[in-house]
Amino acid sequence: MHVLSAGDNFVLPELFRDALRERVGSQTDLTFSEVTFPWPQVPFGPVGTVQEATGSIDEMIAAASGADIAVTQLAPFTKEVFDACPSLKFVGVSRGGPVNVDLEAATAAGVRVSFAPGRNAQAAAEFTIGLMLAAMRHISEADAELKRGTWRGDYYSHDSAGTELGGSTVGLVGYGAIGRIVARVLIAFGAEVITYDPYAMPADIESDGVGLVSLDELVQRSNVISLHARLTPETEHIINAERLRRMLPGTVIVNAARGGLLDYAPLPELLRSGHIGALALDVYDEEPPGPEWPLFDAPNVVLSPHLAGASQQTAERAASIIAGEAARFIAGEPLQHLANPDVLNH
């Protein structure tokens, strides 16, 4: 059985290869080929009919020719690839969702597609807490100004001093794997945590000591709002201009999930007026933002270039999850994270 390990400069091809060899052992005869795409040095984007992919369709057809199994993070798997590679029967995508795979085409070709939910949950949760603290306590601004030679002692004045997580009400929009870890840390800080998630189990939320509320109540009660929902047509701009204006004065907003969850257009004005107290972003409506992006000049903004999931452990965990799925496929066992269950009818 031949395996294509289509990696990049984050989830390296050898991480997939070594994890799969460890899972299947020496008794299974596997051969490997490898290709490395240039992400993250070269941004991902749409390729053909799929999103957030790297490399070209022609590159993938050449690399996947003769492969029975392909494991990847960002390689594009379009209808053209499946049509040109009839031996392919399993594609494992080491991400929270296989947006770089045309699932309809995969299903029609009889290819099972798996993904890796939760692979970056710990990294993204830790990064989210870091963004909160940076935004609430002037960490980024103070660091930048001190390096320029300015000692911002005025941040100790009452009107300019930061606020604490302890005693704050923090609203989490979405309560999946990342939100749940964030909630545990916040509760340890002494925050009151509330969440809006119509898909989460109320019993699980309540057992964590978190309050389950409507989105309107969350917006109106929270001192800090952190976004953790998946981007869908229903959640696009779930925090829109109307909800932004209904927030408590001085609310801190954190988005390390997806740029499309937040309407960015009203934010410069709301930050300058002080209605939004601070904004911390790791994701954007356009990535990277253009040089004239209005939030570059807005006050109390902390920015990072989509790094929340970027830990070495995330890459290793992602490869391990997908290796487990590939090993189950090889053994003829049910897949735990099958993205296209209709393929089982083929």
C-alpha cells in the first residue's frame, strides 16, 4: 500500500510518515512518497473549488499518482485530483475541518476523508488567554513603547490602568474543545464564565461551572467576549454592528477563531470612542490585512498573524490523529472522524 505524505513547513511530511509507521507497525507493508508545500512562508488560499489550500492541482495530481492513501494538512484535493488518481481511497486532513477537500467529489470517487478535530485546542486556548491578558493589561503597547525608549508610567494612573480577569464576566461565543479549555483557565483566574452555543450539551456546560445564556444576554453582560465558533453561513458576522453597540462600555473583544465571525467595519470608531475598550485579534476578514487597514491606526488593538494554533505539539498531535485514522482505514476498522459518511454507501 502506497502512502503520499503531503506536508508543509508546519506539519512536516516526516511527522505523518513516522506517526503512521508507529501506528501500523512493521508487519504492514507500506511505501511512502513525500512532497513539501511552502506554507506558511507562502499563504494558503482557494485552489480550484476548495479553500485554504496550498500547491496547485497539477502538483497534486503528479504527487498523488499511484497513492492509495494521502495524508496532508493543506494540499488541494479537487475533483480533478480524484479523477486523475483512481487508486486513491483515503485522504486524511490534519485540521479541524477538511476545507481543502472537495467532499462531494471524494464521495463520488469512493474516497474516505478524515480530519483531526481538537488538534490545536490546547495551543489556541493558551494563545487566547495570552491575547486577553495583553489587551487588558497594556502588555503589547508597554513593550513596544519601552523598546522605543518611552517609560509609560501613566499606565499606573487609575483612568489608564488595566483591568483584571478575576471578577470579570467573560462570554465565550462557542463552547467546543478550545472554549472549554479557555473556560477552565478563566475560572481558575476567578472570572465568571458564560457561553452561547446552541450545539453544546447543557449538562456538560453546567458541570464545568459555566453559565449557558442567549447570545443577547452574553453581549449585554460580558466584560470580555471571546469568539470560538466555527465559521458557517449562520455564524458569519455573528458579532455585528448592532451587537457591538449593545455591549457594555469598555468591553474587550478577542478573536482567535475565524475573521468572518466579527464585523470589523464599526470597530475603529467604537475603539476611538472607548465603547470597545480593547481588541485582540489573531484572525482577519482579509489575511493578511492590507496596508491601509483601518484598525492599524485604532487605539488599544493587539494583533498577531494567525498564530493561535502554532505550537510544535499541535503539528505532532495533528499528524498523530491522522495517522490513527489511516491505520484504522488500513485495518478495515471504522473511522472516528469521517467527514463524508455517505461514502460508505458506495
